Amino acid sequence: MIRILTFVLVLLSAGIAHAADAMPEFKQPSLNYKTMQSGTYRLDPSHTNVIFKISHLGFSQYIGRFNDIKGTLSFDANNITNSDLSVSIDPDSVDVNHRVLEGELKGEKYFNTSSFPDITFEATSVKQTGPTTGIITGDLNFHGVTKPIQLQAKFNGGGKFPFTGTPVLGFAATTTIKRSDFGMTEGIPLVGDEVAIEIQTEFHYEDAKTMN
């Protein structure tokens, strides 16, 4: 028994050592966007989160997310205001960790995904407000209605993805909308009208052959 245990421990130690050898050196992302690669980037869905928060009877902020997100960023490091952003979300991918409620949200009273299969955002302007902050103004098409919104954006940092060497840009953004502005009024005021949206995302340079 002792021999078996020793053998297992040796194997585990060897595996951990091999994994450590395989790990690339970590380099802190740069906050200087001017040193980043200009060009077209695509959103990495496995490292993107779009979270929404809405009041539930005033007792708590109910939290949900979307799991199917696509996007393209045209990034100009020399003139950030020339950058452009396009994002598409599948509302059928709504996730609130409750299957019955998810089915209700996809129905006619809320997202009505059969009639409105896409949520889109198309940037119309980018304004820099600080070394790593800015306002992205654009048109949000949601529930069949298009209205301008502003994203309070922050550049988390950029650099080379350590496993592939691909240029990567990371961002955070927040905004607040009223769902009634987009024709979704079911449940108000028991379920809040204001929806707080929080975004964390990574964009990989489009020439990349792989994304991890």
C-alpha cells in the first residue's frame, strides 16, 4: 500500500513539474494603448461576460448573463477616436441559473427571441476621457427598438497572448438602460425598469489562427 501511494505521489509530482515547465512566462499587460497593434480584432467569447442586474421587488439585484456573444473591434492605436466596435448577442442564450425562468424570459412577454433573435450594438463614436478610459456611443438594437446608448469604457490592458503570441486587448464597460424604452414593460414595477449592464471582454487580433 505504501509503495502504491509513493508511486502515485511521484507521478503527481512529475505531472505538476511538467505543467509548471509548460506554463509561459507571465508579463503584465500594458496600459499604454498607443503601443498596441492597430487593426481588426475579434471578440473572444470564452473570455467575455455580459452581465445584467435588475431589481427584484426591491429586495435584491437579480443577476443574469448572456452566453452567445460575437463582436469585432477595429482598433486605431494612433487615433483612438477612429476605432469602431460591432457586437451581436443571441438573447436565446440568456442564463439566470433557472431553466423555468429562462424559458419565460425567452418568451413573448420579455425577450421574445422568436421575433427578435439578435441584440446588436454598433458604435458611432469613441471619446477618450482619460489615459485608460473613454465613452463609446452607439446604437443599441434590442427587442426590435434601436436607441443610442453610452458605454463607460475602461482599457484593462493589452499585450501578447502568452500561449500564441497574438496581440490581445482587454476592456471593461458599464451602462444603464430602461427596458421600457425598448418596449419591454412586463412586470414593472415588481421587476425593475432600470437594467445595469456590466461587461468584461478580450479581443484577439484577427490574424490569429487559434484562440484559447
